[in-house]
Amino acid sequence: MTQNNKKNKYCYFGIYEPTEMARNQILSQSLEENGMKMIKCVDSSKSFLKFFNLVKKHWKIRKDYDFMIVGYLSNIVVPLARLISRKKVIFNALNAMYEGEILDRERYKKFSFGAMYIWSRDFVAFHSANLILVESESQKKFLSKMFLIRNSKMKVLLTGANDKVFYPSEGIKKNDSFSVVFRGWFLPATGVEYVIEAARILKKDGIKFLIIGRGMLREKIEDMIKKYNLDNIELITEFLPDDVLRKKMLSCNIILGQFANHSRMHRTIQNKTFEAFALRMPYITMDSTSNRELLTDREDCLFVNPADSEDLARKILELKENSKLQEKIAENGYRLYKEKLNPKAIGIKFLDILKHN
């Protein structure tokens, strides 16, 4: 397919390296695996100097590429990309900065000056791009309403998982006790507190919890563990190299997703979903509109009621006691990954989007 596609060089434009953040890294890898060559134009200077540097760098390569991709979290330079490039500008948005900073991390109150500034940056970025890549149909509806974007300008491209980092291995021994792992940011939207509550409920059932992450709710999480005297939880808050992280995850029996009853969670399909599938591990996550776009309850995952630690505990216990269900969910998830969610498949999907838009 890629040999017949005349567009085989693209400019990666942004304020982050293409190897930073899964969304950027996996898309870059997926295009490389489909025969595309990247021409990088990146500057991460903290001042306005980055804009001048990007213009200077771009001038040298302006005739050398077929289209431009502005990287994830590079919202601030999308207008500049549109201004200086004569080629199609594709913004790998995933979501809006407003969601992460205001709705998720609650950095500013909704109608404060700070919130309106972030909203305006998103608005200008979205309307500057020729094409916007988002993570779900639910996200498209939200962005269309929030930022007045026509639906046809946005296309769903799932993130997938890096198969050079996340892959199954029969050689990694499972922990002696039945174990579940939660990996992610400690934020209001992720619902890590429900994982702590589930660990409290299951304390006498011989189930161990590995929690890997950091973020604004770290102190709250540590206080909960101490308050409940949860010796069945291992908490890791430092950065883990990819190989160490993979082995830690594979030593457990189940991977946990997100669980908060938060509006953001009904528009996102978390990275850990793709990682669980790539590792061929059973996956439990909350029932949401966006998750139902990809996942099927009791086929490739187990759904949990949002913000319901008791239901989460029940589902963990059910999987512990049902090895056949564990195997079914793990195999079906892995099959879905091999068909649609690996880098090669993501790249084919992107090129199809590009061809028809």
C-alpha cells in the first residue's frame, strides 16, 4: 500500500521530540513501518525563541516533505505550522489541553482567566489545522461542541502500543500471590482511589496490588494506604525504565484501567488498554461510552461500574477464581491488538485517512 502512495515524506513539527509521549512515538513508529520517512523540525526552547527557531529550521526543509504532522501537546505551534507551511497540516491532537489542565488536573477554575486562555489556545490550534486526529467518536462530539469544529475535520486514530516495549513473554514468572497492577497518573479522572478501596475490600483474599504512578493525588493515595494499613499494596512512584516496567506488569495477573465517574473518562480510551492487549493480559476497566467503541465486556475485558470499588473488587475476585475467563479475555484482547492496534496497523489506518482527506 505504501509503495503506491506518492506521499512518502512528512515533517514532524512540534515542541517535543517524536520519541516523547506514547502518542507521538507510536505514530512515528507506525509511519516508519509503513515506509514513510520523517523530516524532523522540533524546538523546545522555553521562551518565544522557539517560534523563531522553528521558522528558521522549517525554511531549510520546506520543499522536502509532502505533509506536516504537528505533534501531540504541541498545540501552541499549530497556528505557526499553518502559517509557514504550504502543505497539509495534520494535528495529532488526541484531545484538548483544556481537558487535561482544567477538567482533569483542575489547574484553574472553569471560567477563570487561566481556563479561558487555555481554551483559546485549543480553539486556535484546532481551527488552524487542516485535519485533526482524535482518540474516539465521543471525543469528536465533545470537541465539535466545545470548540465549534465540524465533524468532518476530525478523524479517529487510536494510539495503539509500542510492540518493541510491550509484548508477552512466557519466561517471566508470575508473583507468588495473585496480583493486579494499576499504572497511571494519580489524578481525579483516573480513579486510583477506587483501586485502593478495592485493595481494602480484598485484603483478606490473598490478592496483592501493585500501583505504579505519580501525580497530584500522591499524598492522598499514600494517606489512604497508611490509614487502612494495606500491606497488600506495593506503591512505586519513581520512574521505571521500559524493560523493568514491562517485567513488573507481566509478573502480575491482571491489568487495571481507569475507574472515576468523570466526564473525561467517557471520551478517552487509555494507553493502558492497548498495553494490556499487547502484553496478552486480562484487563479490567470502567464501563464508558468511549470504551464501548472498542471493547466488549466479557470478551476482551471486564467492565466495572464507574466509581464503584465494590464492583471492582468483585470483578477482580471473579477473574481470580475463573482461569478460563482470564485466558479468554487475554487472548481476545491480544488478537484485537495484532489486528488493529499494533504500530503497523495504526500506520495503515493513518495512510487511509490521509488518502481520503
